[in-house]
Amino acid sequence: MRPLLKMLGLAGRVEEDKGQYERIVARMVAAQRAIGELERLKEAHTLPRQFYQKFYASLEETVHQGEAELAQLLSEKPQLAADYQRTVQLAVLHARKAALAALVRDGLVHPSSVREQLRSIDDEILNLTS
């Protein structure tokens, strides 16, 4: 598929779109983590209220701006949206699988109780990755 995209002159655009998407996501995640740190400092009573409010507002604006940019990018780039959806689906499936494995590991359920669910998740993962 990549050679075809290159031949059509689309490979560079696809990579450019993906890079733009990743930059937006990185900016949003960094702002969200910073908000979490502000919350921690606030709860520890080590951050004056005016600093909290100033930094929180700025970081929250960064997140909202990123959400809007991401929504616009994904609406304009259907292939990127499809790739993103696939990535999210895989992440959710892996999270479900990890949760079931933790139940077994912690002795809360017998392996035979989740075997069919794990098989079903593995099939879904295989379908998404092949």
C-alpha cells in the first residue's frame, strides 16, 4: 500500500497528517498532565490560589483548543479518523484483556471462566491488525 501511496504522491500527506495529529495529542496530554500536577499541588496546599487559577485556565484552554483542532482534523481526513478509531479500539481491547488477566492473576476468577472472553478479544485484535 505504501508504494501505491508514494506513486500517487499521497504518502507524504499521510505522514504529515499523522504528524499533525500526534503534535495535537501530545500538546493535549501534556496540558492534562500539568493540570493533574496543579491539582496535586493544590490539594497539598503548596500552591497559592491565584497561581492555580491562572495556570489552570491556561492549561484548560490548551486542552479545549486541542480538542477543537483534533475534531476538525479528523473530520477533514477520513483515513486519519479511521486509523485513530482503530488505534482506540485496539487500546480498549488490550485494556479489557489486561483486566481479565489481572482477575485471574489475583485469584478472583478461575482461568476457565474468562477463557472464552479472552479468545473473543484475541480474535478482535487479530481482525484489527491483519
